Amino acid sequence: MAHPAVLRDLIGEYEALAAGADKANSAQARQRLDDVPYTLCVSTGTRDIDAALAAARHQSPGARPLDESVLSSS
């Protein structure tokens, strides 16, 4: 498992990229849109971005073990 700080950074980068996905004109931005979700999935042992985000948020400092709020869409 990745360090919680790494997961936090990946979540932030993914959210920023996803918010600007329609503006991702450069090859570098499009590549990051592929790389970050893949890295989140590998880091959390999941196969899709929604599960990866839930797992990464669950591992974040302050997450409660029985807190299911990470499973709801934001």
C-alpha cells in the first residue's frame, strides 16, 4: 500500500485533472489523465477508478474504519 500522503496527492491530482478533462489539449495532460487513475488503481489494489478513490480515501488520515462516506459519490 502506498503512503497516505502519496494517496492524498494522487487523489488531488486526479480531481484536478478530471475537473479540467475537457480542457486537456496537450499530449502531456492526456497522458496524465491515463497515468494518475492507473497509479491510483495499482496503489490501492483495485481495478477501477471509483474503487481506487474509495480505497485511497479510506486509507487517508482521519478516515474512520466504519465510515462508509467514502463510498458515496462527491
